[in-house]
Amino acid sequence: MNYRDWMQYSRNPRAVKEDLAPDEAFVQRLWFEELYQNPLTLTDGRQIRVVQPGFWNREAGADFYHAAIIDENGKLQTGAVEIDLSPGQWRQHHHADNPRYNNVILHVVWRAGAREFFPVTVSGGAVRQAELSSQLKFPPAELREYFSATLSERELGAKRGRCGGILAALTDDAVLKILRDAGEFRFAQKRQLFRLKAAALGVEQALWLGVAEALGFAKNRAAFRGLAQRLTVGDLLTVTTDWRREALLFGVAGFMPGARLPERLAASAYARRLWDEWWQYRAAWQERVIPRAIWRLAGVRPLNRPERRVALMARLSAPVNWRMFTRLARIGNYELLQSFFAELTHDFWSTHCTLASSPSAAPAGLLGEGRLTALMFNTVWPLSARENPGETEERLRRAASGQQNRLAKIAAVRLLGNRNARGLKTSLLAQEGLLQVYRDFCLRDFHQCRDCAFPELTEKYL
């Protein structure tokens, strides 16, 4: 054995065997790197062509989203791709019973085996299936050692698009100019959306919905929007006590136990008081309760748990707090609102993440900087721009971006190859512009950038 053999053996003594069954993460990587023959032959003998493999999904649902294929009839099909080691795992992993897999257009397996298996979705639709191990461009052992992807590509599940080469040739100032312009366009859309909501629902309910969506972030935005629709701020402002207001919000959110308080919560004075309050109104509000299954809790950090966000909504909707918040929102001053939310503490939720959790050593704020920044851009500044447009625009131009979220990181890889352009990570407008370009171009493209107009438009723009 030479040194190369030593290194290979030290990583995995069995890795020298080409027929070694890989783990699912490796098969996903092969799909992401497009290291298979194209067209692909399905297990039923038909052929399809993969136009783009999709973005690697790190959350619940199918392994790749925004994928595209040319199907056996020559038509473009878009949707998700699920990766498994064997066909039967479709049933073992309960994909057939999960609505999140309804949009799967291709089931990719490492080996199909001799026994036929036909995957179907919960709605009864048949899913195409392809074996990958027999259709690779190179031997698996060689791919295991040599396939390439940058760290950011592997972590985020996206690759640099065709525009990356054009943007790479531009100066930092030129890139920043494009993205800030896209950010201003995005803000103009937010202003128009808020105007329409305010006209339809009233300014205060439009503001209440904006708060709820900001608290929901990506995972639970729809659930929080539903809660704010079922319990309007007008409803809550008429409630006479803080306990009743809080109980209604937790109950309608679906976070209250059923007919009995579980033993694990019985010792908590807070849980007992909340449950006793909710029980008095449960019958009248039961039809509005959000199903618990709607909430997405997997992968949510403890301090970002939706229960803590609901507690903030309860504190915010107290009449005295709501009057102060709406006044500050119309002014649009970030620092004043930051101080306001810092003072909205809670005797229980400032030190707890769930009803059953142990208290933390130190209290934590109910609203983080990132959520406040999102609330300002999406709701508060669209409101203040109605009354103080010049002042709001100046605040927006000076605004610093918060911590870059996952979607912004994906957009940065896709558009810039994760280039650290000067000013990009500190300008809120530039970060919002990244998201706008990603939405308008990347998420509308299903042909691996072939027909995307953004590269040509970039050249003309400058």
C-alpha cells in the first residue's frame, strides 16, 4: 500500500469497494453535483432529461425543491425530487402519507432491486422513479473521493448561477448599486401591499398582520397570519384583563391542553392560571383554534419558539402598549421601537421556551434584532412612508442589515458565488435586493440559467 491507499483506508477501511452501499447524504450529493447520465432512464424503461436538479432542502419535506425535468412526453415538469437508498423507503419514511411530498416529480433511488415498487403521493398521483447507481458518469469510489462543492454550496444546497461570472467582473460599488436598486424596488412593492391591506382592513389590523408575519418568520408565517386573522387586534383591545387576552391567544393558537391539564404542567402556576382562563372561553372560540399540526417546530431554536412569540403578541395587544406601538410605528424610528420592544418583558416567557421547560439562568428578550429589522422593512416603514416619505427613505438608505438569514445566504451563493462584496452584508437595501433578484429570476428559472435574462440585463444596466 502507498500513502494514497493509507489515507483512503484511514477514512473508511471499506471505501475501496466500489459496490459499498453509500449513505443517503452521499447519494444526495451525487444528485446535487449532477454526476449522472442525462437523459435518465426510469425504472419502467421510459426516459427523462433533467434540466435542473433543484435546490438542496435542509428542512422538512422532499430533499430537493425547484427542480425541473423534460418528461417522457417532451414536456417541462417542475417540482421536487426525493432521494432514497431503495424504493421501499418511500413507504417506510411515510412519504405516501405526507402532503409535503405531493409535488414530487421524481423519486431517485440508489438501487431499485428486483422487486417492483411504484411510489404514489397522498393524493394518489404516481411518481416517476429512477435508479442512480447504474447511471453514474464515473465509478462510485472515484466520485466519493473527487466530487467537488464549496463549503457554502454544501451547507446551503445551491450553486452559483450563470450571472455569477458577470457580477464577478464588476466592482463592489457596481454590484452594490444593482442590489440596492433592487432593494428599493422591493420596498416599493411592500409599500403598495401595505396600502392595499390598510384600505381593505384598516391601518391597525394591517399593522397587526405585519407583526404576526414578522414573528412567524419563514417556518410559521402562515400560522401566525392565521392567528392574527382569527384574533384581530380589534378583538383583543376589547378584552378587559391581561390574563384573558393571553389565554385567548394561546388557546386559539392551539397551544392549550384539552379537557385536562397534563400532569407535567400541573405544578406550574402560570400554566394552571392560563388553562383556567382559557377553559372559560374554549367553547365559544373552539371553531377558530388553529390545528397543532400547522405549526412547524422542528429545527426552531428554543428562543424562537412560537409560544414566546405568542406571548409577545399578548403583551403588545394590551391597549396601552398598542397605542404606544402604533404611534412609534407611524414615526418609523428604529431606535425608539427597539427600546419599546426591549421593555416588553414577561414574568414567565422571558425565562422559558415552552410551558413545560425549566427556567433559564438569565432572561432573554421576546423579539430579536433580526425580527425587528424584518418588521421595520416589511410593515413599519411602509406605514411611516405614508406620512413621512422623505424621512423614511433616508432611514431606509442608512439602515444596516441584520444577521443574514438562510434564504439571503442561498441568494448570495446563487448570484455572487458567496463573494464578500464591500458593503453587501451591512446594507439592508442590498440584502433585500439580493432576495428580490433571487425571487424574480432564480425562482422563475427552470432551465439552469439558460434562458435567464438577468446576466444580459446586468450588462445593459451598467
